Amino acid sequence: MSDNENTGNKDTELGWRGNAPVSKAFDDVYYSAENGLEETDFVFLSGIGAPDIWKGRDHFVIAETGFGTGLNFLATWKKWQESGADGRLTFISVEGYPLSEKALKEAHSTFPEIEPYAEQLRAAWPPAATGFHPREFANGQVRLILIFGQAAEAFASLSGSVDAWYLDGFAPAKNPDMWSDTLMDQIARLSHVGTRFATFTAAGFVKRALRDRGFIVEKTPGYGRKRERLVGEAQNPAPIEAPAPLRPEWAATPASPEGTIAVIGGGIAGASVAAALQARGRRVTLVNSPEYKSASQVPAAILSPRFMREHTPAAEFFTSAYAYSCAFPAFGEAWAEAHGVHQLPKNAADADRLEEIRSDLHWTADWLKPQDNGFLLPRGGSVDTAKALEAITSSIPKAEMVITRLEQAGPVWRLHSKDGQVLTADIVVLAAGIDTAKLISKADCPELRPNRGQVEVIGADTATGLPPESIAFGGYVTAEADGMRTIGSTFDRKTSVTPADYEPRDEDRIRILSVLKGATGTEIPDEAIEYSWAGVRATTADHLPFAGPVPVGNTTAVQYAPLAKDAKTKGLGEPTLHDGLYMLAGLGSKGYQYGPLLGDYLAAMICGDPQPLPDKLVAPLHPLRDLIRSIKRKQG
């Protein structure tokens, strides 16, 4: 049992009361001293009717109000697999005081029967950063959406539908906020007719709160020394007062739960979406256009977060995406041998910024360690991009076609290739980097800005003056992969793209090596360069990718034109969108960091699954935001 308030570094370790771990913040046990695992099975799994309740279900969603040590999740995962369930399990849980990995290991050690599952959870454990931290296990058949933050606020930002609830905050007398009316409203909002719940408490005000929100509530025998507990089912779930929306009406995210899917783009964006869709049981074809030169073909990629001082939705996204990519199962064999990223300051002012960031984050040493010059990010590092893409796409059906035109023919899309072939699909995802703009009209496509980048590749034995781990300093050096290290990168904005932009330039090599020497003192002679690589990234004006449905631009521009007179105008309705057409583009130089999480996000959107990102991030990532911003700028 756990609290969900004020995420931070406070009380990340455990106290103990006999065999029961204790929260230092609330002086209450996380689970029963008699047998926590047995308690979970009796109170929660049996309380919702598992495993019978999920038999025959393609997808079952459980939400929990306090993650704590993760014991309920681990027991549920174990029960799910042992029951032979054929479908998918999504487990959503909120935690306000995330424990350290060390504390988790202590708590898990009491139950060796769950250790195979617990070990995987700890290996994927995120930093103590407010926001959504989705993780996947069992080849994507078990998904955990772990949210660090206040419970009511966290669930208010969740888009999805829940089939069963574990109401497992600390005892109401110890932590009443975890049983507040505000949280109960969110529980009702996310439930549907037939949603089950179970809780260890039989407190009268909890029973009344659930009944007031349309739940049938029943008292049943409790576990151990507790006389009674509550179980029940939603009959007519409704929050007492509808919550204010966290996204504007134009930021619609329609699902396409049925039909075949074609993903255009063989880079990290397309690969990530296709893999996430396939894991959800969808029929996917990954269409790779050989003539499109993907920026994902860069020899190696570094996973190093973009830190921001401001606590904004964008900052949460950058952290969540970084942590997700560090735990992304498909990167397992692609990691460079030397893990970690040494973050160096660009100059004296930047050193102050890095120190402010380090002290503000409150991350444990598993995720951040101070060093004399900057800090070390132990979970970051470098990946071999060819190995990563192969691992992600190895089981996905592929088509090698140069797509030149999309045509909507009734309920299906027709993809026309350069050589006259036609591929049909019910749903299309555009993920072709800068070439995405070639496949839809200018009115429908948000602005994708070409940005040329060049890197230099050297033999690992050449970089004798550099540490073995990856280095980030404005530029970067990757760790050794297949005997090579990559030095990057230039960032040159372009207004258009020509074949020459894919050819390396001597002056850029000189510039890259000069920046390296200035930041690290290491000089790499020109003759030590094995080869140079150049490509063109797709970037956006606000540095956030586009992930979501593709609008019908001209129609939507007319629909939302009143925003030019008053940006706060409401009641204009949901936007006009192309049926079954989505996009993921504009990942810039962070494709291997943003792609895995955004691929999961877009796949969840298409399938109608609970979203692995908060509602407040839908608008900042939505492809329509570009047009809305343009309309609003015309005010006056």
C-alpha cells in the first residue's frame, strides 16, 4: 500500500516492522506482516474475480491507486501468465513516493516465487521523475503504465477505460488524500458498466463514496486480522462533477480499432510504431521506400536526455522518453558495451546550469551520479542503429516500395508506388521523416523543417584520450560499437533538400573535430577518420514531434478560423480528420530516444488502449497544433 503525493527523493528507502516494510512518510505498512503475497491474492486478485474475469478477453485493464513495492503488479503478472491468458494485460498504477531500486529489492526478497518477475521490474525501474513511465514485459503482452505524482491529478490526466480497480492506498486514517472525493471522481470517470473493484478497507465513507458514484458495494471477510473488506462493481459509474478537460477540443485522438495497417517509413519512427501495433495483435506491413534516405541510418545513436529547468509538459515528455528508451527491450543487443553518458558543460555558464539540473532532479545514483566536470548518466549510452532496427522489425512483414501517392478509396487507402504497384490498407501511418511531406498535401501536413547533420566515424583505438563511455557536450561521442566510435554532429537548418545534403563535407568534419577538442581537449587527426556520414533530419518549430491523426487542413482552417479573433473561443467542435490516417514525424536528432515511446503512444491511440502519456501532452504532440498556432497568430 502506498501514497501518491509529492514525488521526490524523500523516503525512498524502507523501514521494517517485523516482516512488513513500512513507509517512513506515513508510518504504515506496504503489505501485511503475515504474508503480503497471500494478502494480494486474497484481497485484490480474488476480490475482482481473477483469473476468471479476464478469460477470453483480448485486453484487460487493471488500475491501482498505490504502487508501493509493486507487489500487487507482480502477483497479477504472475497470475496472468499462470492462467494461460491469451490476451494482453495493461496495469496502471500511481506512486507519489517512488522507492529506490535497493528498497524494492529488499521488499521483493521476502517472496522468491515472484523474483523472476521482480528482477525485470527493477531493471526497468524509472527515475523518480513526475509523469508517465510506461514499460512493457513478456514481449509486449504485459504493459505497466506507472505514473509518479499525486493520485487524483495523475488519474485526471489518464485517457482510457479501466476493467478493474485495486484501491490500495495507505489506511484512510494515515493518508486520507488517497481516498478523497476528487480521486473517487476519477475512478468513476475511468470506469464502465461492469468495472470491478476490490480494497482492503471497509471504512464507511469509502463505501458511501463508491455507492454515490454508481458502484454496487459489498462487504466481505477481510484478510488476517481485518474483519471486513469491500468489493463491488460499477452499475452506473459517473463522477459527481465532470473534470475540466486537459486538452483543447481540436486535439482529438480517434481510434481505428480494426483493419490492416501500413506504416510508411523504415526508420526508428516507423519501426517503433509497427512493432507496438504488432504487439497489440494488429496486422501490420512496414513499407520501406529504398529511395528515401532515413536519418535513422546514422551509424550509432546516443541516448542522452534533453534537460529543461522549467517543469512543463514538454520537460516531462523528454524525461519519460529518455527513461523509456533506456529500458526499451528491443535495444537489448544493440547497446554499446560501455554504458553511461558523461554530460559535460559547454562552458562555465552551462556548468552552472548542469549543477542546477542535477540538484533539482533528486535522481538516485542508478540514474545520475555527480562527477568533477558535469555528471554521469549510468542508464544512458549508445546503440548500434542497424542492430536496433533489425531487432525491432525482425518479425514484422515488410514491403520494399517507393510510395509516391496515397489515395483514399472508400474505406481503404491505396498506396501507389513508383513502379506501378498498389498496396491497400485500412489504416496508414506516415513515418518517413522529412519525406513524409511528399506523401500528403501541403495543407494537411504540419511544417517539417529539414536539418542537415554530419558525423565522423573513428576506430575505437584512435580515441585513446577519451573515456570509454559516451560523452555529451553540445556535440557527442558514442561509446564503442563494433570497434567504432561516432563523433557528432552538425545541425544545419535547410529550406529545401538536395542530393548534395547527403554527401559529407570537409568543412563540417573540421568543425566537428574542433568542437570535440574544445570540449574535451582531445585532438583527432584528420587521417584517423574512417569515414563520414551525412543525412537530413525532420525537425519542428517547437522541437516536439508530431504524433497523431492527420487533419484535413483546408476544412479545419475554416472550422477554427474564429480563433484568430479570440484564441479562447470554444465550441468549435472536433476537427475534420482523414479517416485512418496518422503520422509520426519531426523527431529531429532524438529519433532513437523519442521513437520507442511515441511508437507506443500512437499504437495505443490507434487501438483505443489507455494512453501511455498524459492528456496534457496530447495537444503539444498533435499534428494539428501547427495550424492552430498559425491561426491564433493572426489575431488583431
